[in-house]
Amino acid sequence: EPEVTQTPSHQVTQMGQEVILRCVPISNHLYFYWYRQILGQKVEFLVSFYNNEISEKSEIFDDQFSVERPDGSNFTLKIRSTKLEDSAMYFCASSEGLGSSGGNEKLFFGSGTQLSVL
Amino acid sequence: QKEVEQNSGPLSVPEGAIASLNCTYSDRVSQSFFWYRQYSGKSPELIMSIYSNGDKEDGRFTAQLNKASQYVSLLIRDSQPSDSATYLCASSDSNYQLIWGAGTKLIIKP
């Protein structure tokens, strides 16, 4: 069964360092997302990406964050200068499409990258 | 502010009983609703989606939607210890962005 894959599963970094989290969405999906979840808290939307550009972003997704789809398969999240409060589980997700016609907006999540900023 | 509200629990249910999970949402224009299951330290996994008023059944799971009351529920019949997890309710807004609840922790006691 196709799945979203994320690497690495764990990332430890020093405050102020740059990190890149990697994702390979499901191959026929068109919409890509990054979410994060701080331990014990809600899943929080960061950004959605379609047709090689950001379609929506949340207040969390400030200038320290960027996303890229450098080739036909990878989707990356870069945090330029990490802060302690960036420590969280970061989930990549993808969907076939948008809208309730046939439910093609259903999200499929990767297993996540646990980011620890020291 | 668009909100999805859930009781955080934990909700403790004996094995074999029916577990009932509830969720309310604030955005009246929401059209799509989802239940995700999340095991500790794992990613959310979609278990049910519902778009129309009424009930939708899939195996041991039944999702119920009442748009007039802005209420979504999930029933799990014949609860198993493997159903113990946090259940996340989400609605899709007019921009098709998911609004997430904080989740209800369900514990199935053998």
C-alpha cells in the first residue's frame, strides 16, 4: 500500500541551527502538507503546498520556515534558525485533491520526525 | 475563531462495550468531518469520514453527523484493547483546511 515516508525519524539539533525535514508523499497525490504536534497538544497546521507553491500557511509558519519540492518526489520543510519551542513531532501529509467529492481530500500522514532543539 | 471541541478524557470503557466519542464544531459552513486515530508517538490515521447528516457505518465504527447541532460522534462497537488510542476529530473549512480537535484519549479495559 502506498505510504508517505519521512526522514529522519528523529533529529536533534542545537538552537540556532538549520534543519531540513524530508518527506516523500504518495506518488499520485497533488496536495502536500506539514503539520506539527507538540507533545500532548493539538495537531497544528503549518503549510499546504500545491502546484509548486504554498497555497495556505498558518501564523506558525513565519519567515524561519520554508518548503520546497526540489524534484518530482521529495517535499522538504526547512527551519532556518531553530528555537527551543520548535521542538515537536513534525508530520508530512498528502492528499489526492481537495473537496468532498469522493473524499479525495483525505489526508495520509507520514510517521513523523521528532525534532528536539537543545 | 474556528474551533473543534472534544472532551480530552480519558474515557474508560470495558472490553466488548460500545465506546462513544463526541465532537462539536463552530464553523457552520464545514462540510466534511473526519475521525483520526492516533496511537502514542505515532501519526494520525484516518478511520472515518462523513459528509452528510445521519449515520455512516464501517465495520465496528459508526460516525454520526448532525449539522443542525454542529455535532459529530464516533461509536466503536465491541471495543478491543487495541482500540485504546487518542481519537482526533477534524472538520474541513471552506478553504478545505482541516481544523483539529485536541483529541479524546480512549482506554479499553480488558
